Amino acid sequence: MIILQDSKTLATWSQLKLIKNATRKEMKPFWFKSLEATILQDLATRKIKDDFCINADLNRLAISNLQNLLADKRVKD
């Protein structure tokens, strides 16, 4: 899941790699850069444009690691 629990924030590529327990040394793929350019309202806050926001309850779909990322917003531990 690439949208954090608040349903309005897109996870970073490093956060996704951290969740998958994969190395974060690789470059960000082109498809992810394109996705960011299309749906992000502000790159600094990573807020998603209203056109792409969903109203579903993501808490029941959330991965436990996402809760820590949402609260802490750090990439490195």
C-alpha cells in the first residue's frame, strides 16, 4: 500500500522499501516518479490531490509498519 493511513499522504520510495525489508540504495523507478508528478499536490508534504483521495477506511487494511512511519515520518531508524 503506497498511501499512508490518513488517506491523504503518499509514502516515499524509501518508506516503501523499508516496509518490504528491501535495500533502499536503488534509484527511484521512473514509474514512481511519474506517479508522484501526477498525484501529489505538494512534494514536500507528500499530500495527494483531492481528485485522487479515497474515502475508504484504510485502518483495517493497514500494515503495522505504516503506523510507525505515519507517526514518525523518518526514513532511517
